[in-house]
Amino acid sequence: MAISLKILNNNPYKPVQGVIEDIITETSDVKTFVIRLSKKIIFEPGQFIMVYVPGVGEAPFAIASPPEETNVVEVTVRRVGDVTNALHRLTVGRIVGVRGPFGKGFPLKELIGKDIVVLAGGTGLLGVSSLLWYIYLNEELFGETILLYGVRTPHDFLRKRDLSIWSKRIEVYLSVDKTNGCRWGGFVCLVTDLLDIIGVDPERTYVLCGPPLMLKAAYYKLVMDNGVPPSKIYVSLERHMKCGLGKCGRCMLSNGLYVCIDGPVFRCDQIPMREMM
């Protein structure tokens, strides 16, 4: 599958029209929005778009659907601020604006042929969903792929339909921090503890996305405890981005790189370790 970098408009500041085609309730505060665009979009796994709610503002969201040339994209949104609250109030048929795709996604040429472990915590699954779809749809290009995904309680799993599909070709391990009295037959542990269950192999390639504490624990377990070279670890950083174009400086890292244009995907030997903490 050939992927080329193109934005929806020649003017990156001008959104194209998107119509909300479907809304899927994931949890009590998370919804997936299926958006049909007025133009086709081509994106890399790991890239993001800016979604504009008229009269409110815009916010960045990882594209969680399969990477293909298409008029339809999916974003999964937790209700946490003005823009996300406004999105959650919208209904099917409402119009939003979309800019992008932005950022650098996963370096597929470096990942092809590798055994890959994807470690995701909470909404971190959304930053790696399009990569998992790419691997699922092109399984012959990759070695063994394992997904380790953890959330707080059994009610907090996102994109459950995708997890069910991926598990047909990808080995999936699920964990919860606590059951809260729910019936649960999976692992009850921190998601980073799943690394001990599958065993850390320094020859594998590791992909991380999740909250800072998870990234810190995973980095120490992989690098300090098991000798995995940082060059074999990729991280999709979750940062507060405003413009998507490296103009506002809001997402600048301590080494001068910008999450929105130099990332959000970074190889861990290319960024200071503290940026994951």
C-alpha cells in the first residue's frame, strides 16, 4: 500500500467540510465520530487531523481508521474541554471543519519485516490504531505483532470492535488496573506488567503510546532492565497542540523539535528521555 503525504487543501489553514456520518459511544465519556469529507484524504499511520466545531474552536485528534485514500475518517474523542464537549453534543448530519493530515507518522519502511510489540494505555490506543490497521491489512509485510493494551476498568476499553478484528491476525493482551467488581477474565495489572508476561526480547521493535507515567515505566523496563536499544523504541507523544503547523510553539520539546511537525511519532534515541515523562 503506497502512502504519500498530501493535505486536504493547498492552504493548510483552511479546513474542508466534513459531515458526521455516524457516532459510536465507546464509554460514558468517549465517542467515535465517523466523518465524511468533501475531499479525499491520504494519510500515514500515526498522523492527526484538526477538527473544527463552528463557533467553538478546533482540536487535534489522531486518525484511528485504516490508512487508505478515502473520504471517510474516524476520530475517537474523550470529553475533556470546550471543543471535545461541543463535539459530544453534535449529532449525525452536523457539519465540522477538518484540516490536515499533519505530523509525521510511523516509519513503515523501518518497521517492515520486524517483530513488533505495541504497548498502549488508555486513549493511547488511538495514537496507534491506524498502525495496527496497517499491520492487520498487510500482515505479510511484518513479523509477529503483539498488542498490549491496558485501561483502568473493564468499562474503559476503547474501539472494542477493532480489538476483536485485530485479534484475528495480531496477538492481543488486555489488562485492567482494577475490576471494580465487574466480571473480567483477563489480566489485572498495570499494562507495563504485560511486558513481563510476554517477555522482553531486545530484538523486537517496540511502539509506545499512553500517559507519561506509562511511558516512563515502559522505557525503564525496556531499556534499563532489559537492554532494549532506544533506537528500537518508537513513541507517539500525546501533547497539547494548537495550530498543527509549528507556528504557535505550544508543543515544542526541550530539544527544539515540535510534536505537530516533527512528530507525533519519534524514535526514542532522537528525543530526550524526559520528554516521555
